[in-house]
Amino acid sequence: MKKVVFIALALILVIGIMPFTACGGAEEEYKIGAVLGITGFNSALGEPEKQTLEMLEEAINDAGGINGKNVKIIIYDTETDSTTCFTATKRLIEQDNVLAIIGASSSGVTMAILDTVTDAEVPLVSLAASDQIIKPVEERYWIFKTPQTNSMVVARVYDYLSDQGISEVALITASDGFGALGLEELKDVASTWGMTIVADESFDPDDTDMTTQLAVIKGKNPEAVICWGTNKGSAVIADNMKDLAMEMPLVMSHGIANRDFIDLAGEAANGVIFPAGKLLVTEQLPDDDPQKDVLLAYKADFEYLYGEGNVDTFGGHAWDAFTLITDAIQSLVDEGKEVDRAGIRDKLESAELVGISGIFNMSSTDHLGLTPDCLVLVEIVDGEWTLAEE
Amino acid sequence: MLSLIRGRVKMLAIAALVVLLIIIPLQGNAYYTSVLIIIGIHAIVTVGLCLLMGYTGQVSLGQAAFYGLGAYIAAVLSKTYHLNPWLAMAVAIIATAAFAFAIGFPIFRLRGNYLAMATLGLGIIIWILFRELDWITGGQPGFLDIPTLSIGGFAFDSDLSFYYLVWGFCIAVMFISQNIVNSRIGRAMRAIRDSESASQSLGINTIMVKAKILALSAAYAALAGSLYAYYVGFIDPPPFGFLFSIRLVAMAVVGGLASIWGAIFGAATVRLLTEFLHPFGDIDTVLFGLLLMVIIILSPQGVTRGLGDIWRRLSRRLSPS
Amino acid sequence: MATWQLVQYVVTGITVGSIYAIVGLGFTIIYSVTGIINFAQGEFVMLGGMTAFSLIGLGLPIPVALMLAVVLVTLVGVVFNLTAIRPAGRASSITLIIITIGGALFIRAVAGLYWGRDAVALPPFSSGASLSFLGAYIRPQSLWVIGITLVLMVVVYLLLNRTLVGKALKAAAINRRAAALVGIDARMMSLVSFALAAATGAIGGIVIAPISYASYDMGVMLGLKGFVAAAMGGLTGVWGVFLGGLGLGLAESLAAGYISSSYKDAIALIFLFAVLLIRSRRLVAGEEAAA
């Protein structure tokens, strides 16, 4: 019987003190929230995003903030779980009172907060690939994103393959959200590129061995294999293809656009071709590429802090999101307008930025503002990223 | 006389809890309200698990699947087939309970660790179906734009109104469960927990009782799942996976397995640990694991029981006799 | 349906199954002695792979690094037993399970902080291309995995059945009080079982890291598969878990090859489910005898 008394008491204690821990105080800094998948399935994405945001926060404040007022980044880990991301977002909006939110790292988790930010009228800049996040644009009034969409990436892959005279492809995609969205797009537009999908296999990124799926594919004799997944699973596949003496071209997704893939797959990484942002091949870009200076600077800054060769395009998406938001605040301040959520949203919608993922030209009908030429094809040659000849 | 007083203390405590629950959200911070909604939803699932594990002694490591079934059935019926959300919810609860009841007969021929393994396997199989039947469930990318509940012209679309709805359901579930525990079937449950063969010899149809309780716990889970779907408006497979099943067991154990009202406390503790530890950034999961271990080691009967023990010792020491 | 494909599926199934069997072995050792299902078993596997990677990175010769990794992880097992399992005393088995879950979360989170979130690869034990066999291919590392699994099974079997420590472990498992009467300290036996399980787990992590890499969160999936393998095998015998692991590995591989790779885990589980239910009468009898 006492139990009930205790539960009541304990709840009073726990819940009763909650409101008092929330003290707003005067807004002496510009607060920007971020919900990132630092742990869980998306940790390969969330980690460089977090590092980038922390780096930029320090840099902008060391340079005097925005007109003397500091920028504060508040980062919560979503654990790649939509429930946790949901409450974390509520917290950023209601308790931390942020001006804008960056995140989440993956499409599924982002979807879980679209309604929340829309209802609360807070601008969100997502770091996830899916087109669905910003479409239809009338319903996604408050939502923007920085990574290239799946449709651009898939178009790039099919474009390359058809140039090579290849029309029969086998798909092997991860069973997580990243792979599922890729698969959807790959299947949807295959016919418009004249592609025939002869095999469609899936793998769990945590699986220890993918030779079975590859043996199925080998039996179908495709002209090329397309693999859609992130580092670990994709590296196992590159490795297993060598084990099975499969010689056909292997094309992968932008999910492997970081150094780890090469470290893991070793020898087997050579010859893999994938579309990615220009960041990976910065030095090889022609000097007149408008993005080259920005890319060089980000690469130098990031690698100075977090180690040589560690820069990747996921951190780049966070760079774009942070810069878009702080630029919006800056121009509001410059114009003498009040810095609020609605003001930032309006500025985001007309933003122009030479960024890491591409050159952004946002508009009221396009909340991404990138064109397909922001992607290049990269081939791994002798363990190094090389700009592929087209 | 004593029991009368005790009964009164209990009613008072529950009344205090209810009053508290009514007042809390009025502080106006929607973040707290949303956390409390999630706690209420998890508490509903946890109560079912307590009935199953604490009172009947049957382990389930797949409870998240019933939670997910409720969420998906309600979401798909109301969005894709435009069924009234309340009706969709009712169908979700009944269908999930019926499924659990049917699966109960083969599954409960197993005991102990084999039962644990079977429920674990069942949970994963259902989870894979959420993931792979993408033309129905939306697959990994998720299921978007789930309608919300409304009565007449009043929609439960604000955090505050949904809070009262969830906790109304939660309190109702608590009372129903308390009554079940005190009823004839409740005695049968405890008999099964204490000795299955003895209860069989007393003429209790043990498999039937166990299957019924599994069905009830599944119904609770489905109720909670449909509430979750209507509240967040979006579902994807990860929150209904194996790790959440484990988390639910943790909630039940922290609250005290054989304690109906403890379920609220267990759900609150586990969720609040996650929330409060957020600002610690990277080390939040480190602390979560550590605290979970410490809590269980210090009070293996659950935190509520542990606090009760301390209180009893204190009051004995303080009382003059 | 080509023969080489069937051979390939079986080869893959046996390799993967061996991995599951090694992980399951740790579950079996601890369960048979203490009655605890140790959900931190997958983390021991992870620690084995990650520690070996770090030690190799320090420049130690590979064999030394691998052995040292096993020793270090064994120590972790001992510390885990002393700090988390022993203080709980004679708590119910469900309580102990929650403790091991808390421990698993803790170990995984610390590993994530220390090693970061990226996967790492160990060099294979022997170099060279895969061997061709009836049109299928076998990697040298797969042979290592299968071979080491067999050796480990035999060693643990002999240890449990032919040595004094093994007999003491078994005695403590059968009847704690009677064992105490003849001077066997159940707490000591619990400690030994955790040490042994951590050591076998670490070996598992080391042999698979060249195939499927090591990362801080690899323990979740492997722990789950290992538990299924162990439960299939009856959770008590060494050969049971071996068969359980192989059964699971083959079921997965054949399901992926002939039915669907998206549903392979579900199909494998349904298959195991069926086995459980068919054997339920015997299993229940066994469980009651053990209780």
C-alpha cells in the first residue's frame, strides 16, 4: 500500500521540479539547435556533423559572433530513434527556445519531426537525403535541406552506366532507411534510363557476410552491380565480390563518401565508382571551380582539428546548414530587422550560397536549390579518391 | 479497521496522483508535456508486461512487436483506408489481442528461457514484416501524415489535450489491471507463477490463463502503440524493435515487476534518464547503463519496493515502541 | 539452380554459423553455471575485436596483440562479474538479466567514446586469394573461423568435462548448496564462468574482425544471434550450441539464397521457432529438471 504513496511522492519530486529547471533568461546569444544521430545506426553520419557544428560555433564566436552576439549550438543525440528525436526537438523548441534547428541525420528520423517544427513554426534544415522531406513544398513551408537528393544521385549513377553501354544491372541495397530510399529510387527510374534490373538483393549492415547474396547475383550475370549502403556493409560487399572473383564494375552510393570505406575495404575498394559531392576530390578540381576555395578551407579547418584525411561530405552537409542559418541571421541583423524564426525562414527561402554540397539557390518552390552538376563521379584508384573521367 | 485506514491512504495517494497529473501540464512547457505523454504511453505497455512477467511469471522479450502492431494497424486503417481513427484504434487493439491469444497456445508450451527466446524471435519476425511489407507500412522510410483523434469537432491535436487523453487511458488501464490482479484470474496467475504443475493439479487451465494474459498485455501495448502513432503522426520501424522490447523489460523491472502502479514509475525513470542525460552529450548512454545497473543492484525488487523498504525501516526506527 | 551456388550458400552458412556458435558458447558457459543470460556477451566479442585493433596499432607483433587482447577482455569479464553480478547477490534471474543489459549499454557506450563510431578492420590471419572449390570460393579466413571454432569447442568441452575446475563448475550449476558443502564456492565459479565466457567472446571478435570488421556497436546483432544459437542448442551443452549456431547460419544463408535476402532473418527465426515447438515437450522437461 505504501508503494502507491511512494510512487505519488516520487512523481511529485521528479516531475514537480522539472518546470523550475527551465529558466529562460534574456536571449544574449543566437541559439541554434541540432538533432543528430550520434549513436545508433547513423553514427557514421552524426559524428562528423557534430564535429563540424562544434568547429563552426567556435570559429564564428572567436571572430566576434554575429555583430558581437555569440552563436550557441545545442546538440542532442537522437540515438537514430524517432521517439527520442521527437522529444529532443520539442525540447529545443520549447525549453532551449532555439531560432532554428539542424537535423536530423537520416530521413526516417527527420520525418518524425516535420509536423512538430511546422506546428511550432521553427525553420528546420535537414541533413537527410530523401526528396520527401521538402516535398510537397506547400506543406513543407518550414523545412529545408542541404544534401543532394536521392533522385540526383541515382540519375548520376544511371547516366554513367548508360554511357558505358551497360543496361543489365543487379542491385544490392542495405535494409536500413538509407538503402530502402535508394532502392525505391533505383527501381522507379530504371526504365527511363533503359536499365533492366536482373537481381534485387538486400543486406543487413550488421551482417557478417554477404557472399550468399552476391552468389545469387553472380548467377544472374549482370553487367554491373549497384550497391546502396553506408561504410561497413558496403565494404563487406566490395570485399566479398573479390572473394567470389566477380569482375563486373561495382558502383556504389554517396553513402561511402568517407575515408573509412577505403580503410575497411582495403585492396577491394580499388575500382569502386560512386557519385559524391566535390569535397572528396577538392585538389583535383579545376581552379576555376567556384566551390574550390570554400572546399579547400573547410577541408583544412576540419582536418586540422580532427585529423588528416577525416573530412567527409556528411560534415559538409552540416557546414552548409550552419552557414545558411548564420548567413540568414547576419542579413537580418544587417537590415536592422528582428531576428526571429519567421525572419530566418524567409531569408533561408531566398538564400544563395556557395557551399560544400554544391551551389545553393533556394526559392519558394525549391527548398534545396542544388542542381545535379554539384555531384561528381569518384573512382577509388590505389586507395585514393580520383575524379573519374567522363 | 487497519485495512480500512490502509485502503483510505491508498485512495488518497491515488487521488493525489490524479490531481498531480491534472495540474502538472498547466505549467505550460510543451516539452515536459510531450515527455509525460511518452511516459504515459510507455507506462501502458509496461503494465501489461508487469501482469505477464511479474504476476504470471512469463517472460516476454518481444512486447515491442505488439506495440508496433497497434501503431501500424491504427495508422494504416486510418490513413490508407480512411477509417475513423477511434474505430481504427479499436480494430488495432482487438486484432493484436486476438493474434496474441492465438499465438499464446503454441508459445506457452515453452517455459523459462525457451519462452524468452520464442518471444524474442516473434518480436524480430514481426519487426522484419514492418520493414519489408513496405507497400503497406511504408517500410524503413516510414509512414507519414497519420490523422489524429477527435471527438465531435474537438481534435486532440495539441500536446495538452493529448496529454489528458493518454493519462486518462493510463489511469483506466491501471484500475482495470488492479481489479484483474485481485480477481479470481489474478489468483490463478499467481498460482501459475509460483508453481505451474501445482496449479495444473488444482484444475487451472494454465495455458488458457497465460494466453489470456498475453492477449491482455498485447491489447494494452496496441492501445499504447495507436496512441503513439496518432500523437507523433509518423511511424517507422526502429522504435518497435528488439532494443525497445529490452527497454520495456527494464521499465517493468525498475518499477517492480509485481507492481501495477510501479509501471508508471518504471516508465518515468527510464524515459527521464534518457531525457535528463541528453545535455551530457556523448556520455549520456554511458550514464544510462551505469544508472540502470546501480538502481537494480541497490533495489533488485524495483525502485518502488526499495523506497518502501527504506521507509519501513525508517518508520520502525522513528516509532517510539 | 546451379550446384556451385548451393555449395557457396553452404560454405557461407557454415562460416557465419561458426561465428554464431562462438558467441553462443559464452552464453552457454555462463548460463550453465549461474543461470544468468548474459546480455553483455556480444560486448565481450566487440571488445575482443576492438582491443586487438588498438594493440596492433600500438605496434605489437600480431600474435602477441591478439593474445593480449584476449587476456584484457578476460579481465573485463572478471571485473564485470565482481562489480555488477556479485553485489546483486541472489537476485532473481530476471533482475540479473537487467543488470547485464545495463552492463552491455555501459560497455558499448564507453567503447563508442573511446574508439569512436567508425568500424575498423583487422588484417586476415593468412594472406592469399580465396580457394576454389566445386565452383564456389572459400576465403582463407573462413577456414580460420571454422577451425578456431572447432578447436574452441573441443577445448571448452574438455575443460568442462575433464578437469577439476570443470567438474566444480558443473557441481555448482547442479546444486549450489551441495557444492558449497564440499567446498566449492559458487561465487568463485560464477567468476570463472564470466572469465571463460569473456575469453571465448574475445576470440570470436578477433577471428571475425578480418571478415566483417569490428565496431563499437557490433555486439548488439552478434549477441542476439549468439543467444538464438545458444538457446537452440539448449543453453547447456557445448555441442548443442555448435549445432545451434550452424543451424542458424545455414538457415539464414539458404533462405537468402533460395527465398529472399530481405526475409532471411525472419525465415531463419521461423525455422528455429518450429524446432523449438516440436521439441517443446523435451525442452520443458529439461528446464524443470534443471530448476
